Amino acid sequence: MANEGKYIVGLDIGTTKVCTIVAERTDAGLNVVGVGLAQSQGMKKGMVYDIDQMTECIIRSVSEAEKMIDDKIQDVVIGIAGEHISGFSAEGMVSTPSGVITERDVKRVIDSAKVDNIPPDKKIIHIIPQEFIVDDQRHILKPVGMYGRKLKANIYIITGNLHAIKNIIRCCE
């Protein structure tokens, strides 16, 4: 995008329609400055069955939004839905040898929670930390900088069918 960082672009790809929304960052938050809409073809229940048709629908929707903002869109956040999307809770635990919890420790505990829980035909779409536990103290949202020897994380993992996600991404490239 020519104005990198100026816009946040969302792309909602559904069975009936494809919608592109462009928001501009302002001091007050976000202001919608562009919208594109196209009838969807080539997708059913969140699964692409015709890449060419779906790609054309996405191009139409994005082009309509680009005309409104008089700029090119290169990066989008894609909303993925469908029967193949699922979520589950997971828990991880790591020791914190230094005694002070770091960003690296938080990343390690989240990685430990997802390590054995993802089937090979699934792809992680999003990880939502629910709570951290430091030495049995629960309900911690931001553990970085706290003292503790043991860090646990309860997270919620959202996954989707690997090939379905790859097909959606391919349509957007």
C-alpha cells in the first residue's frame, strides 16, 4: 500500500458475499473511508471450491474499495469462517530460572501450550491468552516483570483446516 500503516483493511470472505472495508487511523480511533462489496462465487461453508471464481470476487470487492480511497491495497486482515474452524483450551508451563518473568518466558509458555495440541491437518489462526499463573497466583493478565519460578498459561487456540486456509490465502495473493 502506498500509504503503509495509514489504513487497516479487513476482508470478509463468505459464501454469499465478499466485503472489503478500509479504515483510516485518526486520533479518535478509526474512520471508515472505503468499502467494497461483491457477490461471492466459488465458496461454500467456508471452503473454496473454485479458486478462479473466488479470486475474481475478491478482486472486485478490493477494487471497489480502492476506488473509494484512490490508493492501492496490498495488505489485508482476512476474516476466516466456516465449519472447519474450531477452538479449544490448552495449558502450558515453563520454569523461569532468572526469577523475573520476561517476554521470552511468555512466548515459551504459550509455545509449550500449543506444542502437542495441533493436529497436522490444522493451522493455528489465533491464540488468545486467558490467564497466566505465576507460582500458583492466578488471574494474571500481564506477567512480564513479575517475580516467580513457575509460569503457567491457559490459552484458547483457534484453528482451521490447513488446506482451506491455504486456498483462501491463495485467492487473495
